[in-house]
Amino acid sequence: MRFALTEEQDALKRQARRFLEQRSSSADVRRVMVTDAGFAAEAWAEMVQLGWTALLVPERHGGVGLGPVELAAVMEEAGASLACAPLLSTVGLATNVLLRADESHQAALLPEIAAGRLRAAVALAGEVDARPDADEVVLHGHKSFVVDGHSADLLLVVAGDGVYVVRANAEGLSRRARATLDPTRKLAELTFDSVRVPASARLCHGAAVDGALDRAKVALAAEQLGGAERCLALSVEYAKTRVQFGRPIGSFQAIKHHCADLLVLVESARSAVWWAAFLAATDDPELPLAASLARSYASEAYLQAAGQTIQIHGGMGFTWDHDAHLHLRRARGSATLLGDPSAERERLAHKLGLSS
Amino acid sequence: MKILVTAKRVPDPEQKVKLKGNELDQSATNWQLNQFDEYAVETALRLTENASAGNARDGEVVVVSIGPKDVQQQLRSTLAMGADKAILVAGEDAELDAEIVARTIQKLAERDKPDLILMGKLAADSESNDAGQRLAGYLGWPQATFAGTIEVVDGGKALLVGREVDAGIETKKVTLPAVVTVDLRIVAPHAIKNGKTAKDHAYAEGPRYASLKGIMAAKKKPIEDTTLQALGVTAQKRIKTTTLEAPPARKAGIKVQSVEELVQKLHSEAKVI
């Protein structure tokens, strides 16, 4: 079996890198992360034009009909550049959930997402009741840590035993962006105060989210891999050029060991992430295992890579001017999204029959 | 309009060049499309589409390169941008010079009869800036080099080309078929007026990024493989490399105590004032 990117996947990844180098530079990230929206509308419009929102959407719904491997390629580059864009929320999470909805919902919503007319978020953590009332459903409760929930046009809410589509302007819905450690990704608190939606707003059974979540985890792990790779590249470049005691600091064994350890971490994370993406693309029953493995490994690899990057850069590493601390914040934030590494390992152990 | 665009792969200009004996060590080279050639592809696409009507295409863009098999990667990237077809003429970089390139494109032009040949003004590696001029001479076609603007006039029978020359912009009218080499500003938002797209249309600055659809479509577009022999190119290489050496390492600078000392050193030692 050939376990490498195809020529097209490679071209797509190169193109994503090139685009993000231009539109998601360090200065762009710093400019955008302090805005209320948390993303730049112009850059997002260009990402839509490049086809990123259409990536997972089937061709019959106006998409490109690609899969998890191609998404992982884009997410890896997005992670490397700390891109502030609703990619994880709209593509990684919401599109994957919508792909599990019935055909009529898919036909109504996926073309809108593919064309960039809708940005969507998935509300997972928290409790929301879904009470049927005639031909409506009343949603009541609270959701937390909703990625891009403050700015999405559409919210896919896990409530009761189902997933419901709620428009952002629904009466009774209030949204608030939280101040979090990672300024490059916005998380929101949503309050549902007897929000009424038609019964037809039920997308799918809540259990269908699990499959979507595994795929979203692979996308997030790929983003973390990209971040870890960038930390390694920053560290190696600095170690080669920063001269101390008359020699580049990379010639000192302590720095060499750190860089070598980071390389091992990054390459192992890459194996885990690409394996998971490959299993997702082939609908392999082992995907839940691979997704948990990729997430737990990539989370820790990114955290360590970002932490070591600060150490290797010395005092400069933790100044506001250097990107190392933005990576550390992103690494910390990402590690706790959709399940932290210890929860993923527990899930893994459970699936392997290693825990009670 | 049928446009033939030339495209050369060059080593990444950001990458540090290594020497191996009397030649470049290309074992770890990152190859990319010569930037001016990418601008030429973008120009060809802008000339053959109606950007005011959903980029409806009206014309054909064929991209040609001379090089080893893996130049296909750069050709595919131009197909992903929107070009219709590519031609790869087998050849090794070390065995080519502007004379062979010009003669090869001449043969292709005589075979395929394009209305326009677009080229980058120079390649970032050799910077020789003479293939386009030679080609126009061999074909007996009008030429306009260093194009910063192009406007299609006379119902598509001629081009009004704004050339970037030392004194400013020289506007030149060339009847088609012609050879045009493009400069940096050809990818500015208002540089191309093709007679179909609204005159005030503003393109995005720079060459376009290939979309996912473009990348997937490129897979199915044809790349014709041919050789110098098959095209009947008999030209011999005229340029011979005698030696190749890296520029000397920069010496450390010196600090001066005062402006007077600086002026004195610039005058007596550097002899620049």
C-alpha cells in the first residue's frame, strides 16, 4: 500500500500553504485575533473561492466531493499559520454532522455552506432539553465552548436525543464569546431560552454525531500537527542562526537534543494523524481508535513543541512579539477541545478492552 | 484567441544555492514555476475570460515547458490555475540555452499557430532576458517586451501594450500574431483589458490561486509529451559555462566614531565620494 499524498493532494497542500503565507501571516493573525468576529471576512471569502468550504460537500450539492485526507492537508497548513478562520467549525465539525443528516437537510444546507453563504457551528458540551410541542420542538438550556458559536449563521445543537438546526437569529437564543486562553480561536456560550424550532429542524439522531466527531477530531489533530511542525521549524531556524559564545546555539548538545526530540514527536504525530485520516477516508471501523490516538498524540506533541520552542528561543520566546506564545496558547486550547488527551486515552483503552 | 505561454521551472529563489564542483548542486533543490512565467499564465487567463460573466472562457491557453519529466508538476499547477492544455518538451536544463528555447518555441508556433505567445520577461535563475526577443525575430512576428499593461484592440486583431521602459511607459501597438513578454505590473488589478470583461473590472492583485476544483480538473487535462527531435529542432547550445563560483563571503563591517571619520573613510579608502 502506498501511504503518501497523491499528486493532487500534494498540490492542494502546497497551494494552501502558499495562500496562508500570504493571507495568514503573523501580522494578519495578530490583527484578526483581537476583532470581535475573530476572522477576516475578505480572507474567508478567498478561502471559499479556493473551495475549502466545498471540500467535503458532495458534488451533487455543489461541492468538490473530497474527503478527510484532503481536509487534513488543508488543516495542517491552517494550523502551521495559526489561521483565524471558521474552518474547524464550518468544515471540520458542521459539514461532517450535516453529511449524516437526511437528504433533504443536506440538499438545503450543504450548497449554502459550500458557496460560503452560511457559516455553521456545532454546539456539543452542555445540556439543552428538546421538548416536543405540537409540530414544534422547544429547546431550553445552555451550551459552552462552542467553536465560532458567537459568529456562525447556523447552529447545529445536540439536544435531547437529536441534533437540531437553529438559525443564529432565533428568538430566545443568546450568544456570548468567552475570553479564553487562545485568542486565535473564539469559543462561545449559548443560552437557549425556550427557543422554538419546527420539528423538521431535527437533523439526525444524536448518536450520529459520534462518527462526525471522530472525523472532526482527525481534522483538529491535523491542525495540531501543522502547529507542531511550525514550532519545530521556528526552533531549528533559530538554533542555526542565533549565535552565543561565538557559535550557533544549535551546535550545543542541549539544544540539539531538544530539536531531535521535537522531530521524533512531530513525525510520530504525523503517522498517527495520516493513519486516522486514511481510515476516515475509507470508512474503516477502526476510525474511533485512530481518531483518539491521533488526538491524544497530536495534542501532546503540539504542547511539547510549543513549550520547547519557547525554551529554545530563550527570553525572546515568551515575549508578545514572537509567535511561540501564540502557538502555546493554541496548543493549550486545542488540547482541551473535543476531549483532552487523557480522556482520549481512556476512550482508547476502553475500545481496546483495557479498562473496566 | 489561442495563446501559447512559456513556463520554466527555476530553483526557489529563497533557497540557498549550493555548488558542486563547477555546477549547481540541484539534489535538494525546491523547484517552482518562474514567477514571471506565472504572471504570463495569469495574463493569458485574463485575456481569454469574461470576468464580468462568471469567468466564462473564450479562447485557449496552452502552456509549454522544456525540461525533465518532473516539470509536469509545474505544468499541472498552471492547468490547475485554468490553462487548457500543456506541452512538455523533454530536455535537461544543463543542455539548454535561449537559442534552443527560442528555436523550440518557433517550431511549436509554426505547428500550432497561436495568435499570441506570452512569456515571462526573464527567468529568475539565468536572468538572460533574450528568449522572447530571439523568438519574435525567428518568427518574423512583432514583439512587445516588458509589458505592464495589455489592451485588446481592433476587434481582437491587435494589442496595445504598455511597456515598462527606463523613461516610463511606452505604449506600442502590435498586430497579432505577436510575441509579448510580461513584467511585474501585468498582474495589477487593472492591467488587462480584453474587450469582453467590463473595462473597470478590478482583478485581485497577483496571479490567482488554484481552487480545489481547479486542482481536481487539472488531473484530467492533457499534457502532450514531445521531444526536440520530434519538433525538428536542430539548434546547438551556444552558451558554455566556463566557471561557476559563489560570491565571496561578506567581511565584517567597521564602526566609526564620527561623521567626519565616516566621510574621510568614504573619500580616502572606499573612494566613493
